[in-house]
Amino acid sequence: MALSLYNTRTREKQLFEPLSPGRVGMYVCGPTVYDFAHVGNARPVIVFDVLYRLLKKSYEHVRYVRNITDVDDKIIAAAEQSGDSIDEITARTTEAYHEDMAALGALPPDIEPRATDHVPQMIIMIERLIARGNAYEADGHVLFAVETDKNYGKLSGRNRDEMIAGARVEVAPYKKDPADFVLWKPSTGEQPGWESPWGYGRPGWHIECSAMSREYLGMTFDIHGGGRDLVFPHHENEVAQSTCAHDEAEFARYWVHNGFLTVEGEKMSKSIGNILLVRDILAGAPGEAIRLNMLSSHYRQPLDWTEGGVTESRTILDRWYRAAADAEPLACDAVIEALEDDLNTPKAIAALHELSNAASQGDALAAGQLRGGANLMGLLMKSQSAWFKGLDATEYDISFMNKLAEPLPEIAERIDEQVRQAIDKWDEMSGEQQGTIYELCINLLIDFRKLAREHREFQTSDIIRDLLLEANITLEDGPDGTTWRRTV
């Protein structure tokens, strides 16, 4: 089966055929780096990461471009409110974004252009639009003249009244038409800006993606992705700018949009106070559980984010990791077929459930296909031990290390020196080294607990158990001894 994708432009599912055989270009709108990413921001990252993985399996050359918007009115407002410089805000927020998306198992894009590095390309494109009669200068601004584009509105399917209302247009005397949108605006005071033929200023939001996609994927490319909220006005305006600037050349051939996300049945809103930051969710759940929960609904459908959904996803992953053990990943036709059907992740997950059941009964082939099929979706990427023990964490809780020698002098005599040496050099250690010491200390405590139980010193045993529980370490006693796992 070949890949089919629902194309927002044609409003139907279409067989995917790249512009150039064996080569695929994909552009996805990235973050505006003024604040930490919330769970709604994470949905397109995960959706298009799955598509990227699928494309890489099928095509020799795939170029995935996802931008960083680092000049924007929201960033300026955040700087004014916080007192930090714009550079400080964008650097800090970009780093946090990278950390959060990596924790969700998302591969980095092949190219991650920043808007501020591509202002000259934006100026050139604006000059072309003016020369072709599609844009005009007014009061220090440059605006796109919507009436000059006969195809404007075809991507979103909106009529003129809907477009004006949907864009929440700024009423301004310098506009020839209320629907016209800004390509360039003047900058004053401490606002970031660049010299241009129209004075000192900065680009509008929409022109940024048109210029950056042109730079790295050409005038026409295969796939443009993003959230459904971007169809209008952002993507509609991108199409208008890009086609008019390049003599009506086709812009993106396939438009792929993920659906909206709500939280416990309500739209995320600062006024409601239900905006969930990715890093806050990661503090209580592993990234793969968040990812699986995100993929439990078809990408084009609305997704209601619930705490129960994350808990259920974690339970499912526990079961899959036990079933797959550490089998070598094998290709899984059922998962591939599901994903090639417009990224039907619920169908793919159903196939993984069947494989998990078979693998649990000792089917080695099913275990390999379970791991391989899940890997294609960015799941079961750890070893079984790493999943249950959490030893791949990038940062270990040093407060736990500090507590290790506190409960009993007998414990201190046994591990204090090792712990002290580790703590003294903790910040210099790699995550792998921290993990090794972390596991060593836990195993030492388990050994000491076993010895205490053998000598019927149950108070000592309970102290050790409680210490480990405080660190989210759960002990499981069985006929073959005691094993442990992290619960966060």
C-alpha cells in the first residue's frame, strides 16, 4: 500500500506522489518562542514526527524543515513584561522547546531556520510582490492587496465576510481593503528592526514562512503541515504571497493539518487556567506515555487531553514493554499499512495490541514486530530495563542522593563515601554516569534491606522502603528476589 494523505486544499484523501521521485520536502510551522510549549503545541510536533519517520522509511531523501519564529509582537510583549531582553527570552525558550520535544521522542528537523536570519529573503519577496502589483506601501507599512489574488480563500474555503471576521483584522486607515494583511511594519524604540526600502521595521508573521520555505525547499514543495488553527489566516496568506511572488507557481502540493486539542473537555485558556505546559506534564509522566496518548486519536480529529488518558497510555506501554522484552525490532506490515492510510494511528495502535497479546504468549516474531512497529511511531525506544527503571533520564534527583546516608548510620558506613564522591562531581557527570551511580545506590539499599529482613530488623527495612518511595522507586518482591522501577 502507498501513502495517502488528506489534502486540506482538495478536501479529499489523495495518493502521495512526491514532486521528484525519491525526494520529499516537508515544511511545518514551528514555535513562536516567547513562552514554554503547552500540550497543544506538542500535538503537531508528534504528528509530523510520525509522518517524518514514515517518509524516511520509504524515501531515500527527505528534507524536513521546521522554523523558529523569533521576531513577533508576542515576544516583544513578553520582554516588556519580564524586563528580560528579547535575545534572552528567545534563547531560553528555544532551548526549553528543544528539551521538551526531545523528551517526547520527536526527532529534530533536518533544518530549523530562524526568522531573524532570513529577513533579507523576506525583503526580496516583498519587493517582488510590490513590483507585480500585489502589495503596496502605506504609512511605513507594506500590505498584501488581497483583491489582486483571484485564488485567495481557496485553501480555507472561506468567503470574504468569513475571512475578514476570522482574521480579526486590524482596522487601519492606511489599508485599501479591510482584508489586506501586513508584510512589513515599522519598528520604534526598543523594538527589533532592520533597514529596508520602506524604513526601519520588521516583517509580518506570514511572510516569514513563505521566505524560509522558499529558501530551503524551493518555490514548489511536497508537504506543508501545521495545526488546523493555522489554515486561516496564516496558511491562506502564505499561499497568496508565495504564488503571487513566483508567477503563480504552485506553492505546497499537499496541505496536512492536525485537529484541535482540548483539556478535560474545555478549550485551553489563560482565563480558565487550564493551559498545560509540556514540561509540567513530563514531571509526572514519561514522554512516551504522553506521546502514545497524543496518538490515540486520529490526527485530523479533535483530541481531548485527560489525566486518565496519560495514565492509561502508561499502563499500555508497561504491557508492551513486558511483551516486547528486548527483542530486535522487525518490520510490521500491519502498522505500516495503517500509517500509510493517512496516518491512522488508532488502527496502528490496535495492531500493536494484537502483537502484544501474541508476544505475551511467547511468540518471538510478534515481539520483534511489536518493537519494530512501535519504533516507527517513536514508541518502545528504550530497553525494557530503562523503561521500568527510568535510567535514561537526563537529570537525576540529587536530593535523593543527599538523603541516602541520612536514615541509618549502618547505611552511611556502607555507601556514604561513594555518595559523597558522586555528589561532589555530580554536575560534571554525564547523564549516563549519573544513572550508573543512581542505580548502584539503589541496589545497595535493596541489598541492605534484604539483609535487614533476614535479621528480622523490619524497622530498618521499612525505613529503606520509605526512602525509596520518596524518590518514586517502587520495590517488587518476588520468588527471584527484589526488583525496582521508577513510578515517574
